[in-house]
Amino acid sequence: SIYFGGGTPSLAPLSTLRDIMHALLHSESAPFQLIGIADDQNERAEITIEMDPGTFDKQFLISIKDFGFNRISLGVQSFDDNIL
């Protein structure tokens, strides 16, 4: 598994997330060879990105899925806007 968390990594520019995922998964010196190993989704490694509600849209989700993320973790700090 690969987990992008802490500090809301989903706020990073999409180009940064794309470049990191490419370096991890697709370059010749990639430390991980996860994508394409298993045809069955259940056998693929879990690649998670931590996100806060309200900081992403549908296009962002489509993009990160294309980069190789297959799980999101939504962190809720509070349901009271006055606390945030």
C-alpha cells in the first residue's frame, strides 16, 4: 500500500501528484511496480490519498484515478464551521 496523508496532500497541484505517481509507479527507477500487475482489482495494491470534504471536485477525482489512486480517505476535522 501507498498512503498520501498528513497536511491534506489533495491540495497539491494535480501536476505535482501526477509527477509523484509517475516517479513511484512508471519510471525506469520506480521503487514500486504496482499498476498493471494484477488484472483483478482485488489483487492490486491500495494507493490512498487523504482529502478534506469540499476541497475537490469531480474532475479532480477523475484525474487522481487516472494517476493510479484507487482509494480516498476523507478526514473530517469538525462538522461545525465556527470551529474551523
